[in-house]
Amino acid sequence: MHKDTFWIGTSRGVNKYNVHEYHQYYCTDDSLDIPDNQINDLFRDSQGRLWVVTVNGTSLYTDKDNFQNIPLDFPNKNGIQILENKDGKIFLNMMHNLAVYNPQTHKFDVPIKIFDPNYTFNNRCFIDQSNKLWAVTPLSLAPLQLLHTGTG
């Protein structure tokens, strides 16, 4: 992917800008498109992959100028934030649940079912300098302990 490309997530899909082109990506019936037009987060990981987080699933942009939807065997597919720790592990904040990307199966596992027990509907996750994952809500600040998920 070209490093001078700018990506913007909107409520009407994803926009890609560079010096030579402008392109919009939308949710359609094609399995190689984003799963929804409501974009909640865009994230470029340490491997250079672009993650697109929507209210109805998460995708990776491919070198074929399309998207690979990442399976999530969980009723809630609404991602609000994606982040990566120093070990390259990818986390998906789904408001009350936390998913972890499993590179062996190419899907998200959900090791933490409820990390916002007060259902504040307002949380963010952060990774500190010691590589510890934290959940922050209006009522709490708590480290998250993951069970082993086989994700390395």
C-alpha cells in the first residue's frame, strides 16, 4: 500500500485519497466489500495492514483493492475500536466485549464477554508502556486479564 494514501472512515463508507486518485468503498452484497457503511475505526497495524471496523463487522484491506471480512462467532459484531499491543496482538473493543484476532484461524475470538459490567456504553481500551491492556469507562479504570486464546 502506498504510504501517501489517506483513509477516512465516515457514516457512508471508507474514502481513499492519494495524489492520483479518490475512491469510495461501500457496503454492497459483494463479500469483498466492507460489512457496513458506518465506520467506527480505521487502524494501520505494525505489519502495514489496514483494519476497517464497522457497526456490523471488521475487515482487512487487501492488495487486490478489496476487503477480507474477518469472521467473529459472536452475536454482537459492532466494533468501536481496534488496537495492537507490542507483541503484534490485535484487539477489537466491541463496547462490552473484547475480541482478539487469531492469525492461525483468521478470525476473532472473544475471551472477555463483559468488561463493562455497568453498561455505561462509553469505554475505550488502552495499552500502556508495559504492554498491559486497560479498559476505561466513566466509572472505572481496570486492567484486562485475557485467558489463553491460542493467539500467541
